[in-house]
Amino acid sequence: MRGVEIISAIEEWVVAAAGQPWVLLVVFALCFIDGFFPPLPSESIVITMATLAMTGVGQPLWAVILATALGALAGDCVAYLIGRTVPFRTLPYLRSERGAALIRGAERQLTKRGGTYIIAARYIPVGRMLVNMSAGMVGFPFRRFVAFDAIGATLWALYSVAIGTVSGALFGSSPLVAIVVGVAGGIALGVVIDRVLRAVGVAPAELQPRTAQAAPRG
């Protein structure tokens, strides 16, 4: 519950400061940190900002999209660099049976379909961190990673802003209602996307333990 309380407090503060241009730096920072610290999800903040933009308060949508995409890309690159430089297999969670299975699955998918996997993982809070760290650990080429992740971060930013835009358009006369509906809708769509990705075999949570294949080099 502590994490939920923190996010709620941040959301209230963002709503109060939505009219100030510097709030975009907050959006960037939250999306950046979310890339390698999943207990701080940023989707709800982005949806809130987009909703406020549609209700006549806050920053332009293009600015929200830009801050979101850049923050997400930068955070994902940090996760990649952590995976390349830090022996994160030694972390308690990742040494567990479930954690080890997630990593092995990520390595296997990066070998089969690296670009698709990196883009798809952006919609799974913990999954994207594991995939991006695994990409760094197994030596997935950094330039290719940045290219694919830039596409994923941009699509994710558009997706999150679209949810807030629709909510703001439908409930523009009641900003608070629009925000609640937008965030709830974002959570619901996130669950749907997660299940779809599992169904097609690209969600880390559904991968079974196996011996990791060789990492892609080109």
C-alpha cells in the first residue's frame, strides 16, 4: 500500500501544478525512474496529464508525449546499462525460481525476436525492466536496442496519452472524474494487453524455465 500512497500523493501534486511548464520535468523524471525502478509506475501520471490537457488544464499534448517518450527511453537505457555492468543475477528476487525463469525466458525471446520483444515488454511494468536488463546482460547490440526501444517508448507514450485524451474528451466538464476514469481505463487496458502478450508468447510472466540460448550479436 505504501507504493500506492506515494503515487496518489504524486498525482495530487501533479494535478495542482499541471499549469506550470516545469511539471513536464516531473513527468520525464517519473518515466525515467520507472524504467529501472518498477515500484514507481508512471502510466497513471501520464494519463492524468493527458486528461488535464483535454479538460483545459495542463500542458499541450505534444509536450506530454515528448516528455513521456524521452523519459521512458532514457530509463530503459539505464536498465540496459545496469544489465551490462552489474551482475544482477545475484539479486534475491532474480535468484528465485520465478526470477530465474523470467530471465531465461527473456534471453530466449531476445534471441528469437529481439525487436518485437523489446517493444512489447514496454507495456509490462516489471517485464520491461527485466527484458531491458537482460538485453544488456546478454550483449544485445546497444544501437539496435536504442532503435527498437525508441519505437516502443514512443508507442507507449502515445498509448498512455490516448487513454487520457479519450477520458478527458468524454468527461471534460468534470476533470476529477475524467482522471479517475482514465487511470482505471489504463489499468484495465494494461491487464488486457498483458494477457494478449501472454497468449502470443511474448510476455515474460508466461515463459517457462529453459536453458538460455546464445545471445544475438548482430
